[in-house]
Amino acid sequence: MAGNAEQNVVIVGGGYAGFQVAKQLSKKLDPRRYNLILINSRSYAVALPAAVRFVVDAESKLEETAFVKLDRIYANGNGETKVGVVTSIEAQPGVPGGAVVLANGERISYAVLILATGSTSSGPCAIPENEDDVLPFVNAWRQKFAKANHVVIIGGGAVGIELAGEVKDLYPTKKVTIVHGGNQLINATYGNSLRKGLEKRLHARGVEFMFNEYIDDIPEPGVVGVTTRSGKQISDADLVVSARGGHPNTEYVTSLGEDTVNGHGFVKIKPTMQLLNHPSIFAVGDIIDWNEQKQIAKLMWHVPVIVANVVSFLNGVAPTKKYAGAPEIIVITNGKKGGMGYFGFLGGFTLGDWFAWLVKSRHFMVPHFRKDLGY
């Protein structure tokens, strides 16, 4: 498809995936032919990994650095950020181009559309879309953690583990219990060395565990005590926090047809990262239907594929660059000074507290995040 004057290239979502794609495309698209538009619910991006700290620890003051404006990512000013929420997509299968519709009724046409809306979280990491609600939300959670005597965290994945570490950093004497559906922390993607190593580190700080258990309903505020699905009681739990895994933020995508996403809401894509029946729509990041753990590190492999294929498509050349997966890499913190890392290559290996502190625990990579956004 050849580009005509002022066609729109639209990116939906200004998180890690969206702004990285916008940043790279701004270097490659001719502004005389294309308008690059990034649509995000807020005027700034959020360093979401840091949420586990800034919702617990007011002293960290991370809210002053972890929210970064999306106004410096465009090369030579080649692009614009638009604050809004996309509620639907207008497109015909097999026909290039279409339009997105925003919550306020505005309609924006596109020559190429890139979906990068990431995951929606629950509990303290579910940062509100409305900017006016963000700081009150953060402060409310800080007060909840400060007042609690026994914090019960639902979910022993990365978020649950990191949240437990943050609570123990600030409040060493508070009781913390992780309730996890598996028989070990995180999941079987990762080796026993990481899973047992993290359990040992948290146990040494007084964190307790209930494995092979579930909590289906979070008690109302003020209610003390909670019961697991199997009937076990935690009678003194006065703050029950959801740290369950995120869900793909793709409800708006179903406007293209229910078969556009799989049964879990992930967007079905070709290896070129194009939607199956919509060649001018691409998807990137946590929302794609691909058998891999959903992590920021994957973007090192996602973004080059998307950018190359979008440029090819706009130049009338069939996209040929294919995504073939990426190694599993994760660093999980245990407060400000500890944690572990896992690298799923060379047979899989782990690194301990010093490495985790160096790359993530001390600052959750917020300085790098800010630099990436031009600050």
C-alpha cells in the first residue's frame, strides 16, 4: 500500500510497548506523508514495575519520577500524543485502513493501526486511567498498608513476591502471607532454583505461604479474616490484596469480531504480528496470543519486528520479518536490596541478590525508563 499525504499511523496504548514503537517509527516515517499518533489514557507513561513500591512506600517518592510525560519520544517532533480511550475499531476484514473510535465519540482514521494496550491488573497495581484519580489511589493504598497488621497477598507470581518484599522492607514486623494456587512460587516456566530461592529469601524475612490454595472473594473494607476456597481460615487478616496475574486489555478489539481474540482475550496474530484478517492492524506486547510469559523484556524482540513490518506495509511491500519467540528472562525483587534473576538460555541459570539489586531492586529501572522517554 503506497502512502498518500497525511495518512495516520495510530498506536493505541502508551505503555512500554506503545512508546517504544512510537519512538522507533518516528525515526523512520516521513512526516510529509504520515501523521504518527499515539493514543493513551493519560498524558504520561507509568513505570508499572515500580508500582509495587510506590503504593506501599511514601518515602520512596517514586510518584515524582515514575510518571513520565509522553512528549519527548518523537524524533524531530515527528509524532503526537493524544489523551483518550479507544472503545472500538472500525475495519473490514482484508481491507486496509479503518478508524478507531474514542470514548468521547471522536473518530480517527488510520492507514496502519498498532495495538499496544497491555494488561489490566487488580489490586494496588491497577493504576487508574484518569489522571485525577492516580495520586488519591496511590495514597489510599499507602494508608491501607500502614494500618494493616496482617497483609494477605493473593498470588505468588512476580507481583505478589515483590509486593511482599516491599511491605517487609517498610514494616518488618507486619505479618505477610502469600496465598498461591501452585505448589511453588511463580510458575513452572522457571526452574526450581529460582522458585525455591525466592521462597527461601522471603521465608527468612518472616513471610508465610499457603500453597495450593485460592481466595475467591476479597473481604469488604473493615472486615477481618478471610477463608480460602478449601475452607482454611486466616482469622486475623485485615488487608487482603490481589496480586493475581493481569488480563489483556483488549475488550475494544472484539469490535472487530469475537474471533479476533482467543478465549483468554489475547489478540490472534501472524508471526509478522499482523492480525489474522486485518493486514493493516498489528499487535505488540502483553496482548498477543503467543505462548510466552508476558514481560517487558520481550519488547526487545517484539518492537523490531513491528517497526520493520509497518514500514514495509506502508511502502507497499508484504511484511516478511517474523517473530519467533524470545528467551525467558525475569528479575524479581525482594525489597530494595535483594531478589533473583533468571535467564532461560544456556540451559537456564539464576543470579542472586547482588545482581537483582544492581539492575532492578534499588530503583525499579526508573532512571532508564525516564531516559528512554527523553527525560
